[in-house]
Amino acid sequence: MPINIEMPKLSDTMTEGTVVRWLKKEGEEVEIGDIIAEIETDKATMEMEAFDEGILSKISVPEGGKAPVGSAIAILLEDGESEEATTPAMESAPTASANTPPAAAKALESAAATVNKSQPSAPAPTDGERIKASPLAKKIAESEGVDLTAVAGTGPGGRIVKADVVAAPPASSPAPAPAAPPASPAAAPTPAAISPVAEGADQIVELSSMRKIIAERLLTSKISIPHFYLHLEVDAAPLMALRKQINAQSEASHGNKYSVNDFVVKALINASVTVPEANASFNGDHIVQFAHVGISVAIAVDDGLVTPVVKNAEQKSLLAISKEIKEMAVRARDKKLAPNEFDGGTVTISNLGAWGVESFDAIVNPPQAVILSVGGIIEKPVVKDGEIVPGLRMNLGVSCDHRVVDGAVGAKFLGEIKRLLENPALMLV
């Protein structure tokens, strides 16, 4: 029987996926465990593995096409199975409904059109019956000019299989393809349709799956979570001095170079342990205080940002945290993060210091209760012991869900981060 290859659910928030690239073509054999396509989810681009074997008969969602989770995106046939058996399976291909958003409906119509266009017609039978041939046999016959009506099938039930077509002589003169009718002048594309940007028209940028989820989650956060914001200025001179010393020693041993963000993440982890009221989540009629600390690290990518998680972070050394964040950042930008790497976050850090931003307020990442915003380190005059002296200062902010964190708890939490960054050696013991 034909087997539907369905759009997989690759993340907990995924409702539809985009086929980035097909790694198998129609007519090719598929083995269990083969990677057959790359799928873009709301969080990353991931590989789709085959769980059945057979011949990839039909691709119903082309590269760049979108489909809802669970809908058929391709058809798999057993070797020697007739293509006519694909009709029932294709009924589950994605179709638009009255509730389908316009953009999604357009994509589904495009996919359906591609299926109909790509579906080859069976050779005309001589006895009023359909020719029984495998999809691969039909493709080879079409490319080699073999007349299937003159081929005897040796497959199950007399089906024509690949070996039968290969052994058959090609037709002496394949029928030429009918000439395409000339396009009418009215159907010719206008210059504006070809290049709307060149004509000064507005450019329409379709939302990716990731951008849709970002929009939905942040809108929900701002509407449903009562935010409040706290700020502190940190003396970053002790941190920069210790970082310089550690990096000099580190390069001579294991070669890891620590960033300022590594130390801030470590301070955030320690503060989450010291002030467990902030390492929590609102859950309807109760609050959940998490047993472990999961740091969601906001990483900018081409189409927005992702927040992979350093799990059980309170159990990890500064070196382990530094290496893990670097490795996750590389795979995030290559869209190679796995779905489970986004699970388990309890607090989030967003650092815009590298872009020259001095301070900002971030939006809480639900269902978490706090997010730390980190600005760049700025050289500025400060008052110390009654005198104006040069100093290195860094602005920190924390955005809190007031249903979970009150002002005093938020201030204690942010104050603990400040204390650790101004006494960074405490994070190494």
C-alpha cells in the first residue's frame, strides 16, 4: 500500500513546517533511516528521517512550500507497486479550509498545483485497461523512449518493473512533444510584476515559521504578563581585570577564551540559586519554583532570534558553560539545533552589548518569570571616594512577571547579580 510521508512535529510549538530541501528525488529508493528532507520549524532547520522504505513516488510539497503538521508531503510506494494505488493516499495532502489563513491557503494551493502538474499520465493502454508499471519503470520508459504497451511485465501480477524496461528496445522515434501555444500579449508579465522593488513598490516579505512564532509569543507575553522593570549600574572594572588574567592563563592551557557574557551568565545562574523565587513560573492557581536552573540564551540569527538552553546550569563550571554557549551559537546560526535543546529554560539572558547598546528592557520569555538584559561596558567618569575618576560601567536590567516576582524579590535578584560581577572571584569557588 502507498505510505504517506507526513510533515513531522519537530518542536512543541510547531504547527506547520517549510520544506527547505528535498534530499531524495521522485523515483529514488528510500531506506529506513535515510535523511530525505530538511524541514524548517519555528525554531531551527532540522533533518527529516525516513521511517519506511520504498520508492519516493510523489513529492506533493515542493522546496519552499509549507504544510501543516501531520499532512502528507510525499508518497512512498513499495517496489513494483502500481502508481494508481496512490490516489487514496493523496487525499490527505494539505488543503485549505475556511479557517486557513490566506498566506497558508496560497501555499497549499501552490503545493496542490505542483502535485497535479508533476503527476505523469499513464501510457495509453491498448485493451482499455491501465498499464501496470512501477513509478520507476515509467520514469525510465519516458526518458529512454520505451513503449510500455510492448513490454511484458515480470513483476507481481504482471506489473512492469525496472528490469523489464531496461531490457526492452527503445522506440524508433518517440513522439514529439506538442508545441506550446503562443502566449497572448495580455498574459505577458509586466515590468512591475517582474521586479516590484526596481519600480519603487513596497516589498512583501513572507513570514517564516520562526518569525510567526516570535510574533505570537511576544505579543502574548506583552498582553498577558504584567511586566515591571528594574535597572542597576555595575562597576565592571574588577570583572574586566579578572577576565584578562584568566584568558591569559586559559590560552596557555585549554585554549578557551572567555567572553564578558560567560561571566554574566554564571552570575545569573548563581543568583537564580540564591534567589529561587525568581527562578519560577506562574501556572494558573500556583507558582512553580524550579529545582534546576536552565539558562535560555538569546542568539540572533538571520530571521530573528532563538533561545537554546544550558540545562542544569548550576552544576556546570564556567569553562563548561562558555564552551556550550559557543557551540550552541554556531549551530543556531547554521540552523542545526535539535528540538530538545530549547526545552528546560527557567530564566533568559539577552545581551546587546556587542551592538553598542548601553541599556534596554527585554520582554519576558513565557512561561519564565524573569529575563536579564545586558548592555555594553562603557568607559565613563565616575565618583569614587569623593573624586571623579575614569571607570568601566555596565548597565543591567531585569524584566519581571509581577504575578511571580514582587519588586523586593526582583531587586534582591538583580542586586545579587551585581554583587557577583563586582566580586567575580566569588564565581570561581
